[in-house]
Amino acid sequence: MHKDAERAETPLKLALDIAAVGVWAWESATDEITADAAYRQLYGFSADVTLDSAAWLERLHPDDRDALKRHVDASLRIEDEWHEEFRVLHPDRGERWLEGIGHVVRDASERVTGLAGINTDITARKRAEIALRESEARLRAIIDNAIDGIIAIDERGEVQSVNPAVERIFGYSSQDVIGQNVRLLMPEPYWSGHDTYIRDYLKTGQAKIIGIGREVVGRRKNGSTFPLDLGITEVSQGARRLFIGFVRDITERKQSEDTQRLLLREINHRVKNTLVIVQAMAEQTMRKSRDPSHFVDSFRGRLHALSRAHNMLTQENWTGVNLQSLIRDQLLIGSEQDQRISCSGPPIDLQPRAAVHLGLVLHELGTNAHKYGALKVPEGRLAVTWRIATQRAGRSLELIWKETDGPEVGPPGVEGFGTFLIQRGLKHALGGDASVAFAPSGVVCTLESFRL
């Protein structure tokens, strides 16, 4: 019988050795632990070390020691099995994870005399589990903090999960959505056609949007609709098929695109208007010029005046131009300050069209004043004043250009482009009345009923 028992024990011991399973027994009366070589290897005990509960506790990881001891004590009290996973600090191999199973041992009279059990090294499995949990936590953090909404639905179209972005985009809580048909987030015609699309895809395998992004319309909890980008991919979990939708609210992008289209149309309109002005300036300047050099100088100056007015409008995003800034910009060419020039009047912003045409008028008046009028001599003076008048048709601007103490000037023998622009062009473009008087003290130009 002894040889038969020994032969039966040999394959069992071999199996335990291969599985790195340590066998142990603890006797409560002596506090002594009897263990095999595999057990000692798991804990890092040498063969000559006497094992007891103190030696065992010393090898346990400090963070697991108290809890494991409580479990063992409870097992002894209720005479039950204990099964735990815990860490030990191996002197050579560092931190290791073990699985422990212990059974209560009784003598012939059924009195509890200790525990017996096995330990198995599960470090590789625990590290894999920890790595998996960390990977899942990272993935969950990415999903939870994603800007795009992520929705998982099953083959019936029922929502299985959503990330916080979906809650922000649609206004529903996750509890409102999970378990509901994803049609909840769709207006017509998407609402009525969605389930048919899923059935057709499952039946034929022909996908319309899976793997392809497209723009659709979403519906918020409050019933409002909005544009969104939608991309769908399919994943498999064993025999289970899930469809993952990635959604992004593109309301701001669509609004920006609409604004860009409006701006482009506005720019095209302005460019056309500017070209018309340039063409008219070129034709009138050429017609009124004495010679080619006079044409070049006059036309270049007028282009510069037009350019300065456009620059001021660009700086203000074409919302308008301050009148006083426009006057000083057109008159103080090449000089930061000219004490001979004064401007006074209430603050007023001109609309773009008015700013462009008035800028050209101011350029013509300023050019003539520098060449022939008050600004030609040091003692000459120029005062530009304006006021706002209220009429039945609305507010209007009355502006007076008055030169004094300059050389006496008279009207030109032939009407030039400047006179044409002031007396005819401004009236045609802005509906104002303009007059120019050549008084002995200097030129006086009055612009009246100039609509704002």
C-alpha cells in the first residue's frame, strides 16, 4: 500500500511543480507552517528557515497584510474556506501576486487544529489585468473628454452607450438616451427611415454611410435642429454587432461658411464699385488733363486718396469711418501736424460708401488748396466745420470748407474733374447738394443735406 500511495503521489507532485503551486499547512497549537519547496520559492524562503505566521506576515505586502490576516482569522472563527488574491515582497523578485486557498483542518474529534491550502503565482495574470484596466481607463478618459459625441447602438438601433459630449450636444442625459432607439436624436426624414436602413444593411450588407462621413441634421431635447457631421463604423463583440456613431456639432462652422459667402458677395460688390470709380476717375482725368504728365500726377493722387479711404475702412472692418479722422488723413499728407488746418464738429461715423466719395472730394479740395489756395502760403488758414441736422428724411450732414488769408483765386476756365466730382459726382452718389464760392478771402465749399 505504501508503494501504491507513493506511485499515485508522484504525478500529482509533478503537476503541482509544473503549475508553480506551493502546498502548506499551518498548525494552530505550535504556530508552525509546514510547506513544500514550491511554497518556499513563491515567498523566497530558504530551506533552512523555520516558518511560522510571523515569517509569513513579514513577507506580505504592507498594503495587503492587515486585510489578509482578518480574512484568515474570520475563516478560523466560522470554520470556512478562505480564498484571496494578495501581494508578497519576494527578496529577489520583488512584488509578486499570489492566489491563496485555505481550508480548515480538524482532528478526529472535529476540533479545528489549523489550516491547509495552496498558493499559486498569478503575477502574470494580475499584471495583464492591471494593464487592461489601465488601458480601459485611458480609453474611457479619451472617450469621456472627446469633443465629438460617441454613440454605440445595437442591431435594433437601441443606444447602448454615449459619452458626455453627446449629452452636451443633444441636451439629453445618458439615462434619457440609453435603451432608447437612436431615432430620438433625429428629425424627419431621418427619423422614419433609420430602422429601415439598418434592416436593409443587415440583410444585404450594402452600406450607405458606414465608413463614410456626411452632413446630417440632429434634433436636441428641446426640439431644435442643428447640422452635424456623422461618421459610423461597425465593430463586433463575439456574435454581437455594434455600430459606433461619431457626431460633431457643426453649427458654428456652417454659420462661418454662410458669413464667408456673404463677405465674398460684399467684397465682389465693393470691388465692382471701386472699379467703376477708378474707371470714371481715369476717363474724367484723361479728358480734363492738359498733357500726359498732368494726367499721371492727377490720376496717381486720386488713386492714393481712394486707397487711403479704403485702408481706413479696412482697419474698421468696413463698419464705418470717423469723419474727423478721414478729414485729417486726406489733408495732412506728408505732415503729422499742420497748425494752419482746424477741424471742429460732433463725433460722427460715415458709412463706407459715404466715406469713399467724401474722401475723394476732400482730396480734390486739399490738392487745390495746396496748389493754388490758402495752404499754398504760410499765413493761409483752412477751417473745416460740420454739424448734424435732423430732417424729415432723417439725419444729414452739413459740412463747410473755408479757406482764408490765402492768394485770391477764381473759378477755373474749364471745368476739371475736381469740380465735376464735387458739384455733380457727390450729389449723384450720395444725394447731397454742393456749392463752391471763390470769395476774395478764399475758397468756401458747402456740402448740405449729405445723408448719413
